[in-house]
Amino acid sequence: MLRTSLLAAAFTVGGLSAASAAMIDFRASLSGKSEVPPITSTGSGDVLATLDTATKKLTYTLTYMGLSGPATAAHFHGPAGSGANAGVVVPIGSNPPTPVTNSVTLTDAQIKDLEAGMWYANVHTDANKGGEIRGQMMRVK
């Protein structure tokens, strides 16, 4: 009887973990005016991302256009809200093409910051080494 109760408890806990797993979508619209400090740029872009909370995998696609020159780098930064800068948490790549699609496994702390809206994405160029376009990663409801 004890063994049956333990098995039932194990299946219940396992079932709760699977039931609480979710796919969460995020989006950022990138522009020069969102850089800190803001810059004048005709560039724009978007990041669409999905977080699988069961595997902690973030899958994303970055697209951009109209930059002052070729993209030299792109990153996710955090933790920082709008109007603040932060270090790189996930590199998107050097000389990234558009579009660029990839996935990365996040830590619990990174997931917490991302879900709190404390990540941003930006794209760098030679003319704007600190970033030419930027956008805050926000949960899509």
C-alpha cells in the first residue's frame, strides 16, 4: 500500500511539472530612438522569440533593415529596463545575417529577467559601435 501511495505521489508531481510547462512568446521592435542614448537611424528590426519553460530553451528570430552599414554584432542584454544599459547575456552573433534564427538554453535567473521585461536586443554597426537599433523584449499576451 505504501509503495502504491509513493507511486501515485510521484506521478502526481510529474504531472504537475508537465502541466505547468508553457510556451511563452516575446517580441521586440528595434529602432535607433530606443538606444541609450537615442541615435538617429533609418534602421529598424524585430525579434520574435518563444520560451519553452519545460526545456528552458529560447528560440528566436531577429530581422533588421535600413542600417547605416552591415551589422557587426547583435546581442540580448540584461537585466535592464528601457532607458538603461546592461551587459550581454546572450550573443546573437558577429556579422549576423538577416534573418537570423537560433535557440539557446537559459538559466533560471535569465528566465526570470526575461519574463520581467528586463532584456533588450540590439544590433551594432561600425558607425554605431554601441548599438544602432534596440528593442525591449516584452511578453506577447
